[in-house]
Amino acid sequence: MRELSQLETAQLPLQGWLAMRVPSMAWLTTRGSCSFTLDCPVDECAQILRAAVAEMTTDPKPYNSWMEVQPATGRTLTLYTVTKLGWLDPTLLSLSAGPSGGTKVSAVGWSAGLLPLTVPAAPLLNALLFWVPFSGVSSIRVGQLRRHCEAAAAS
């Protein structure tokens, strides 16, 4: 896993906050989502999610070069991913009791903005450029996360 630059580290909290709260075209054009059930309690499921993310960072793809899971509220986790070129892609992970036992995981990911964190003032510029559509790899990432979680739960 790569280290973030000082500029990326400084801009990450604000860009992450904006990405979770300010609507943009990214929510429409880069969104990827999936739901799956793991046969384990919620607390154990959170540990499996963290282990899956750790596994994904051992062989990072260009779009998974830095990843960190942060608790949000209650049974919600936020996965922040920074690509090789510095784009921030948050993924919201919601955990709930499954209908037939186990834990249902709902993952929704999207790109945080048009400009990467390596651009000075990227959070401000991305907020101003909210209307510009672009593409992302969130659907690939949430699919990878699902496969890694299911493999970790099976072992």
C-alpha cells in the first residue's frame, strides 16, 4: 500500500466530508452498489470487512492503492480509497441483521470529485465542479469487496 502525500493527507478529511454530504453528478455517474449476507453476527462481520480491505491492499490495483476503514455511526462504516493517481472514492458500508440470521452488508461507493487530491484546493474545486459528469471504478471495487468478504467468511 502506498503512502499518501502531505497534500493528499491534508485534503482527504475535507474531500471525504464533502463527498458524503454535497450532492454531485458523481453520485449519479460513478455509483456502484451491492448487497450480500454473511453468516456471522454484526461485530464479527465488521472484522471480516476490515480483513477483506487489508487483503485488497496487499495486491493493490491502480484504483485501490490506499484504503482505510473508518467507523461512521452505529452499524455504518466508511471505506476511503485513494487511487494511484490520487482520486478519493468513498464507500458507505451499512450492516444490519439479515432476515434469516447473519448480517446483511449494503455497500455503496462513488467518486468524490472530478479532480484528484494531488491538485491543490481539490475539495473546493470539486465542490464548484459538482455538475460535471465523469466515470469511476466504484462498481469494480464493491464487487471486489464482496468477493473478499465472502472468501474471508468462508475460511
